[in-house]
Amino acid sequence: MSDDFDQPVTFSGDQKLKLTQVINEGMQVLHEIDTLQGGLNDTIKAIAEELNIKTNVLKKAIKVAHKAEFGKTQKEQELLETILQTVGKTL
């Protein structure tokens, strides 16, 4: 069985326009995401310094809140603590 990629691909004029449009829009969206992430990272860093907490802790809190997985994260943390207590490696 041969791969579909073995044969050269040609696109019609309409397909070329669609490909060009989606690539250009995708590049624009990714640029906007990069810009927004940079701004968010700067804000997180400033707030973390102001509150004297680690930047990674604040980032994790944002991610957990965004995914609405606090209960899951809390259960995982409890299990982790139980495992560490069981083997005598508590913090």
C-alpha cells in the first residue's frame, strides 16, 4: 500500500485561494496569541513580584482556573501527599 504523499499534489485556483487565506489568517492569529501571551506573562511577573509569590505558581493557578480542574488538581495533590507520606518523603 503506497502513501498518498508519494504522488505530486496540484491545487486548483480556488483551492490555492483557500489555502492562502487560511495560512494568512492562521499566521495572524498566532501572532496575536504571541502578543497576548507576552503581555500576560509581563502582568503575571509583575503581580507575582508584588505579592512575593513564584511566577510559576500564579501561572498554574490561572491554567487550573481556566480549565476548571481545581477539584481534579486538588485530588491529585492529595494523592501525591499520601504517596510521599507513605514512603516517608514529606516536605
